[in-house]
Amino acid sequence: MRAVTIASVMSFAAAASSQAALIASNLPATNSSGFAYGLTSDAISSNGTYFYGQAAAVSITVGQPWLLGQLTFWGSSEAFNSQGLANFTGFQATIYNAGFTQVVAQRTWTMAQMATIATGNTNSAGGDEYQFAASLSGITLASSGVYRISIGALLADPQGDAFVWTAGQTAGGGFTTGSTGTWGSTWTANSPIQGTGSFMLFGNAVPAPGGFALLALAAMAPRRRRA
């Protein structure tokens, strides 16, 4: 299992607010042969029409509301045709409630809207692994509890190279949806061997209602002293 340096991760955190906190994470892993590995994952908006017809999701649990800032994740090309990112036109993150019955938010990015760096690792097919980062500004997790986050690629050629979402070091809490059944709403829990995708989620805590009142009073206090 490889180590991910703080410097390499925090270089991507620069796009988030300087006050942003790490909400949840599952850092990338390698298998016993030293390769990045994981599950193919398509964008939810593809509706299961790509070659593999599969999307993956991870679970996060939050104890309070959060204003999201940045999503960082790791993955590679299937590398059947190309080692790099030539078949990817962008990525999509879809956030569900715990039961996958409601889409809380969805954000789509072009490749130009993302920060992308090759990690120097490859998967077993020779596909280069990359670290991706993108903004989630404007999305709020309005209540505490469990959420599921799916990350998948948008493909130029639906029959071409798929995105392989690098597995995280912690195997639990992963799900997949396939082209059979109801795409994007019928999900199956992954086995520990299948694992779950790697990611880091950053954001800012949303103050409790009473916290807003305290902030307002604090802002007014200097004016009262000067009056």
C-alpha cells in the first residue's frame, strides 16, 4: 500500500478556501503487485449506455451541515486504446442521500475545468494514474447523516476506454449501479475485494442558526463602543 504525501494532496487543496476543512477521505491504494486498481465508473448522466455500463459510489457520514469546496480523487484510463485521458471529455459527481432515492446535487466539469496531475503510478494495463481536483462551490450538505457520492467519466467514444476509479485504502462503504435494473437508483453494495473509490472532500462548516446571531452581534459590538 502506497503512501500519499501531504504535499501532493495539499497542492490540490489550493483551489479550495484557505479555511476549508477535510470533511471525509479515503486515500488511494495499490494492490500486491504495486499497481493502481479499482472499478470502472461512468458518469450518471450516461444512463448506462457506455461499454461497461457501470458507475461506482462511496459513502460519507457527516455530523453537521457543510458548504462544499473541493473534491479530489484518483483514477486512470482502462488503457485498452490509450494510456492517458484522450477518451475523457469531463467528469461528473452525483451526490445522493443514504438510500439513493434522491439526488442531493450534481456537478459536471470539462477536463479544462479540473486540475490534473499524473501520479507516476500505472494500473496493470499500463494506464497512467492521475490525481484530479475540481470545485464543488455552491453545493451544501444541509443536514448531518450519510451521503453517497458517485464519480464517473464522460466519454468521447462510449465504446472506448473507460475510467477506472482507483480503489481507496478502506474497502467498506462502496456501491455500484449497472445497466441492468434501474440505472442510478438501483445500487449494490461492493464486497471488500471490490473496494471503494479514493477521494478527499473539502468544505466549510455551516454555522448553527444561533451561530449566525452571534456573528451578527460580534460585528455590531465595535460600532456600539464607538457610538
